[in-house]
Amino acid sequence: MGCILKGGGGLYSRLRVGAVLLAAGEGSRLGGRPKCLLELGGVPLVRRQLIALSGGGVDELVVVLGHHAQRIEPVVAEFPVTLVRNPHPEQGQASSTRVGLQALAAVDCVLVALADQPLLHAQDVADLIKAYKQRPEGIELVQPQVDGQPGNPLVFSAAVREQILAGPGDVACRRWQERHAGQVLRWPTANRRYAVDIDTEQDIEELAQRTGHRLRWPRDLAPAAVQP
């Protein structure tokens, strides 16, 4: 018995997936320290994200650095990724997203991820890509929704990437969604790993209390080390 094909490559044809990992932030609410270098089980969060993304089905990966670039770059240098720097990271996440999108090679869809999500696994990335492949007709962007709140990463078509880059400098994922709400799927999921990221010391404490996972700073960034 034959099967119904989509795109000539099986039930859901193989997509070439690109990813932009955002690691340009200042970490102002964590004492001006790069939060992506917080460690879980001795592994920096930015490295955990790279492992999850590559293991979850991403083919092409761009890491966007900005604040603390010199400190972060050696941590990820051994990975087969493209490293780019946002020359104006103070302009916020939209500017870093655009820098990353510009650096990507040709892909069928793009996943935009945060470098400070401590619990994300490769299977979570694979599940998101699967949700994108199975999206209804007319949907161009898929974002997890956990308990009614948006999660990360999110994934969108190559056409959305082109539209973002063709727009004004302040347009990235959020602004695009506001302007094209009918092409956005809020993918409902009970997986809370999509909803956990780190911005403050309170986030670190709440994560430890709720999950037993204790994030720690590397020695040179630990509180005693950054005191004047």
C-alpha cells in the first residue's frame, strides 16, 4: 500500500532547519554578568543549548554575541557554528535577531532560541520542529504556549525571515507576529521547559526550589569574584 506524500519526501518532507541562538545580552539584572555562562551540572547554559539544538534537528546554527563576547566566545568556539557579533547589543533582542538572520545560510525554516533556557532538551527542539511541519495551511510561525503564556524557542518559515530582514530595523519576531497574527500558531503544550529562562537571582532560586536544579556561576564570575 502506498502512502500520501507531502512535498515528495515522505509524509512530512525533510526540511533544512537553521537556528539563531541569542547570547548578546548584558545580564543587567544579574550584576552585569553573562547569564548564558551559568552552569548546570558543570556545563554552561550556552553549551547546553547548542547540544540541544544540534541534537534536535538543526542543520545550520548561528550564535549572536554582543556584551561579554570575548568571555563567551571561547566557551563555544569548538562547536561547528557561525559566530557573529551584534555591534549594537544595547538596541535589544530585535537587533540581535536580525544580525543572526542575516548570517544564516539558505534554510527552509528558522528557529530562534535563547541562550539562557536551562532545561531545554534535544527532544523539545525536535517536538517544536515537528509541530511546525504539521502546522495548518497558512501558518508561517509556530511558538509554544505553556499555560497561556508564550514560550521559546519559536520557529518560522524562510518567507518570514525575508520579510523581517526587508522591514525596518526594529522589526523582528515580536513585531512580525503583531502584524501577521493570522499566520501565527500558538502551539499549546504542557512542557514547561519551553517557559523557563533566567533573568534574575530570584529565577535561579525558584528553579532550584521547584526542580532541584541548582545553577552556579563559573569561579571567575561567582559573587565573590566580582566584588570590587
